[in-house]
Amino acid sequence: MMTCKQASKLISQSLDRPLSWSELMQLKLHLMICGACNRFKKQLNLLRVALQSIRTNMENNSAITLPLAAKARIIDQIESDQQSQ
């Protein structure tokens, strides 16, 4: 039987990749009996939808701009992260 820790990991991974048939069946079985993991799945989906909505609103709103200093910090951080890999 799948643990809640394993189920939460699969729930999270399902947002990034398709689950295998075996993973999906194990997860569905666990979700049938575990209210906490069902709530976690719903909360994660709610966060995903909310973040997509925010992204869409920001992309479609030309009044929202990022200060040049913030852009520079982001670029510096990305370059720093790439160099450390």
C-alpha cells in the first residue's frame, strides 16, 4: 500500500509529467481511502490554476512593468545559477 508521502510525491510529479499506468492506479487507490491526500491534491491544483491566472493577467497587462534594477538582479541570478551547474 502506498504511503501518504509517496502519494504526495506522485501528486506533485503528475503536474510535471504523465504518470505511468501503475503509478496512476496506485495513486487512485490511495486517494480512494485518504482524505488528507485528496485535500492536498485539490490544494495543489488550486495553486496551479491561481498561478496560471496570475501569469496570464501579468502577460496581458501592459501597465505592469518590472523595474530595470529588478530585471538586472534576475539576470545576474540566472547567470550565477548557470555558472554553478
